[in-house]
Amino acid sequence: MPIYEFKCLECENIFEMLLINTNETVEMKCSKCNSKNLERVMSTTNYSVGASGGNIAPKAQTRSCSSGSCTTIDLPGYSR
């Protein structure tokens, strides 16, 4: 059951939408002002990775890209 976050481009309200089924039809509108002028935003995450020495922090690398700046996050225990 994915939870998506959206930002209203009219009132800047950020809200979540839970989709139970991929075949489900949902009216996409702001929960505050009912505008349909929305954009999907990246959700923040929180996690903890255990190791023999404790938690291992992710490594973030920020660089310039065509849209301004981009960040790549390498998660411990994940290999590409």
C-alpha cells in the first residue's frame, strides 16, 4: 500500500494519499483548498542500520545537474 505525498501549487499544502489498490480511482485534489493543481514530492525517510559497532550512517554526495543540484545517497548494505 503505497503512500504518496503531494504539494498543492495553489496553497502549498503538503498532504499524503494512501492508495490501497492499483485499480482504485481517486480524485486528486488538495485536502485544504480542493485545488487540482498538484505536484508529487519526494517523501523523507528514516531508518537505522544495525552493525556490530552500532549504526552505520548513509553517505550523501551532492553535485550539480541540469535541474540545479542532485543528491545521491548510498545506503549501507545496499550494493548496485
